[in-house]
Amino acid sequence: EAGVTQSPTHLIKTRGQQATLRCSPISGHTSVYWYQQALGLGLQFLLWYDEGEERNRGNFPPRFSGRQFPNYSSELNVNALELEDSALYLCASSPGQGPYNEQFFGPGTRLTVL
Amino acid sequence: QKEVEQNSGPLSVPEGAIASLNCTYSDRGSQSFFWYRQYSGKSPELIMSIYSNGDKEDGRFTAQLNKASQYVSLLIRDSQPSDSATYLCAGPGAGSYQLTFGKGTKLSVIP
């Protein structure tokens, strides 16, 4: 069974540009979560999508947005990039809603903002 | 508010010893917890799930859930240098209908 995939692996942008990150969940999983992990820090929850709808978002500005497609894949968009957006962005999928289902992580996209 | 708390460590143990990692939580109704291992620069990997009070063993790993005291622990027996990583505890956060992650405990196993 294929795991969660993310693309690209690395992304280098300059301040003010836009970044688009993509995630494909494990087959059969409907929930997709996005996290930001800055160097040496913990996971910061960004967004949760399930069945095409945004279910929750973390404490991030509106320039962080995303969507989930009918095939449950998802993309994260970050507009007006700032230097502090440099981080590892992780996508996780889950077979169902709620905190009783484990999440499985993709390999991440490392975003560097120059 | 999220309330899954971990001792951030770092924790150092000699090779062959037992490493004990702990996590406390505030939602008394919580029934399911997960332990993840994250190597430096890599993504978290699920290593243990526990859904009921008591112990669950898988190889060198034992997860313990104590609902009365509201803590979850992970024991790693016969620790190996390859166990050196950050371990994340995850469970239901108070007031949040989604999995909440602790900040992680960094474990170093010294040869």
C-alpha cells in the first residue's frame, strides 16, 4: 500500500512570492492535515480537510490556505512568502475524522524562503 | 485548548538501558493515544497506538495508558543508538475534535 506522498521535496522561493505544496493521501483516507515544523521546533497545526471541506485551521494568517480535491488529494498555498515561512511542511492523512484515528505522515516539503 | 504535554528533555540513556518517555493529558474522556518517532530532518513515523487502559507491547516497545492519573508512557527496552530520535505523543486535545501532538522528547542513546 502506497503511503502519503508530497511534492515537491524541496522548494526555494523569494520573499513575496507564492508557494504551492501538494499532497496525496493513502488510498481510502478522506482526511488530510497540514503541519508546519520550523527547524528544531514542534509540529504546528495548519489546516484540516475532510470530504472536500475545511474542518479546522490553526493559528496562522489567511495567506496560508488550501483545498482538497474530489480525489482527496490536497494542496497548500502560501501567499506573500516571508522569511519565517521557511520550514518543513508535513501532510498527514487519516482514515476518518476525529482524534481516535491515527495520522500517517508524508515525507514533507522543505520550503526555503530567501 | 490543546493539552497533551511532554517533558521536552533531552533524555540520554546508555545503550541497552530502558528509556522511559512520558506524556500527560487533560481530557479525562480520552481513550486513544499514539506515539510517533521522528528522526532529524525526517517526518514522524507512527510506532505505537494504544486504545485502552493498561499496557500494550510490540517488540522492544511498550505503551502504557493510565487513565486515573492521565498519563501515557512509552518504554523502550534494550535501547539502541538507532532509537535516538524525537518521540511525539499524540492524543485528543481538550475542546478539539482532532489529534493533538505534544512538543516531543528528544532521546539520545549513548553507545
